[in-house]
Amino acid sequence: MSDMKSWLKAGLIGAAVSVVLEILGIIPCVCCVTWLLGYVAYGCIGALAAYWMPPGRLPGPAARDGALAGAIAGAIGGAVGLIIALGTVTVFAPLGPLAGALEGTGFDPSVLIDMFASVVGTVTCGSVFYVIGVGIAAGLGALGAVIFAAARPE
């Protein structure tokens, strides 16, 4: 693994961290923290990619490596998150205890349930947010790498 590129090493380690955070995000109330930890992790993944670069780190190449590492982690973690969301929708959509509560308030919940609580809705919305998430992960990875390269260029 010593001849592996720094961005690939950091991206694969970051993907493992991202997958763990996605799995922990299933737990109620823990998901309130895991989304924030995910964003912090993407910055740290970029810094890790810059750390593994050869000495003489420049911010430009560090940003490239950090963005690649963040994109790898975001893509793998996002794919796992989308699979988890599909499983959750498939299991819990038929139960619908919230539907009865919403009907009591005069709101027709079938509009939301038909649109968002279906497999097609989850895939559609999830795919859009997947692309956005990979972009955010790449941006935060680049930011973390640039900060690390500027702080420790040697």
C-alpha cells in the first residue's frame, strides 16, 4: 500500500469512515450528530491526503488530492446511504402511523407519502442529493487539504 496514491489511500479510509457514519445515522437521535461529523470527516480526509503527499506540499496539488479523496469518500458513503434509505423506505413505508396523525389535522398525507415515501421517490431525490453530496465532499476535502498544505508545507 506504500506505492498507492495519497488521494486514493485517504479516499478509501474516508469511505470506511463515511460508511460507518451512514450506518450509525440509522439510530434515532444519533443521526443529529453523524451528519455534522460527516462534514468534518470530509475535511479531515482531505487533510490526510495532503499529509501523505511528498514533502514540499503546494496548495494547488494538495487541493486536487483532497478533492479526489473527498469525492471517493463521498461517493462510496453516499451510495451506502442511498441503499440504506431504500431499505428503510421499503420496510417502513407500509406502516404509516404518521398518516393517521396527519389526517387528524386535516392534511392529506397521501400527497407526501406517494411522492417521497416510495422507492421511485427515494431513488429520484436520493440521486440528486447524492450528486450534491459528492460535490460537497470534494469541496470540503479540497479545503482541508489546502489548509493542511499551507500550515505544514514541509
